Amino acid sequence: MVTIIEIAKLSNCSVSTVSKALNNYPDVSEKTRKRIMKIAADAGYIPNATAQSLVRKKSNTIGVVYEVERGLKNLFFSEVLDAFRATIEQKGYDILLLSNKSNRGLDYVDHSRFKQVDGVLIVAGGRNLDAINRMKENLLPVLTLDPPLELKNAIYSNSYEGIKKACGYLYQLGHRRIAYIQGDPETLIGAQRHQAYQDFIEEKALKPIIAEGRFNTYYSMEEGYQTMQTIFERHGLPEAVCAASDLMALGAMRYLRSNGFSIPDDISIIGFDNLQFCEIVEPRLTTVKQDYKHIGTIAGETLLNMIENKTLDFEPILVETSIVVRDSCKKRQ
């Protein structure tokens, strides 16, 4: 492997001049920098990222903190991270995944400091306010996606209006017995979506149909199946179902079909997320679209801006939702 010392000999420059040229220091002339860069490229020089981070005091790495239990298993967050990755890579940054259960026994604050990341994106986490404050105290930019608590430095979809739109769409189709498959009411988005359903039902003077006491922490297909079963056993067959996630909607569809009901002939179903499988399930799932590409892009641009401008605080960013109409809902005769 070619070293800086060898590049210095080839260019007839001092090691310090070569180092400054390779690291874009302003006190090296453009002519000299270009000459050294060409010699380095021709010689096959590959810069040492660790050494560069020490010189620049930047690693050009962003840590993505996730919860082992549900972070990267959530299909929505996977889609968001893909757009986030594409955005930061355009600016020369890499992603370093940091779970909340480090093999080194470090919490993600110490893990971030150990890896010398330039900023942190927290996915499906954010409960640990002390950890977030500790990162800020170390002048580390922090951004959270869908935080479970109402926080600054956060980006999330307008969950409240999303559920109101979903229920409104079912209502326009003539449905009045509208059931709701809830998420986790102890988290911010779970509470907002639940409140939206309750408010809609009250505004329209309808009767709520819900599996009281259930906490669907993972928004999973299995939770949707079990919740639909509970609703059916307690309330009979609703005219329509609004689910707080696409996976729970899919679980509800599986339960209903296993009991001989047809979708949407017997019952309409709408989900929340607009994951890719919505287009390939039968029937294709009508859903509330979270614009994951837009969220991921905004997250990348915002965190890069925080890093470059040394900004530690900004007001939450709310991203609007929309209804994607497919085949799982039908006008009531």
C-alpha cells in the first residue's frame, strides 16, 4: 500500500505539504494540491479514514441507533433508511449501525463517542431523554424518527390527520360500524392515531369498536390477527376496519378470510404506511401513505445541515399523509 511518505518523495514535497493537500487545507496552492492529488491517484494511494478523521476532527460517519427488539425489523423504517442512506452518501458520509445493546457493553451514547460519529439518527427509539441530552452536551447533532415522546429534533408523519382521513374515507363509502386496530397508546404516534379514531367516532356520533386493553407494541401481522379476533368475538363483524399499520391490516385480513369472510364484499379494510407489499396482496390494500422517501431525504438533509452548521436544536418536522386507494375497500350497498 502506498503511503504519504512515498507520495512526498514522488512529488518532491514535504510530508506535511502532502498531508495538507490530501486533506484540502487552504494554505496549499491549488496548483500544488492538484499535482499531489494526481500523483497520489496514479500511485494508487488510498487515504486512511481513521487518520483523516483525526486530522479533520470529523469521521464523515453518521450513527444510526436502533432498538434490537423492533428497529430494523420495522419495514417502514427500512424504507426510510434507504432514502436516508442515499441522501448522506451524496455528501460523502457513511452509515454506522449502533444497536441499543452493544457487544462492548456500551450504551449508544458511549458507543457513538467511541466510534467518533459526526451525528446520530435514532430509529424507533428516543425514550432515553438522558442519553439524548448527553449527546447534545457533547455537541453531537441528534435526530429522531417517530419518537415515542414529543421531542424537538424529530421528524414524523401526521398520524392524527392520517387516521382521520382513513376513517373519513370509510365513512364516505357508507360504512358506520368502523372498527379500529390500535398500536401502542403509550407512544406518541400510537396515542395520536388512537385519539384521531376516538375523535372521528365522536364527531360522527358513531359507536367505537375496539379491542380495549390491547397494546400492539410491534404493529405486527400477528397482533393484527389477534386484535381482529378479539373485535369479532366481542362485537361481531364490523362493516369496516381501520388499522394503525399495514401489517396489522394484513393480519386482520388473514383472520377474516380464515373465517370465511370476503374482502371487500363483506368488510372493507384500510391500513397505514403504504409498504410495498400493499400492491401484491389480494386484494390490494388501500392505505394511508407515509412518504418514507420524503421522510428519509428530509432526515438526511436536516442532519447534514445540523452537522455542517453545528446546530443542536430545531422544531419537529411534520410530514403530511395521503390515502392510496386500491381494492380492499368497497362502497356499502
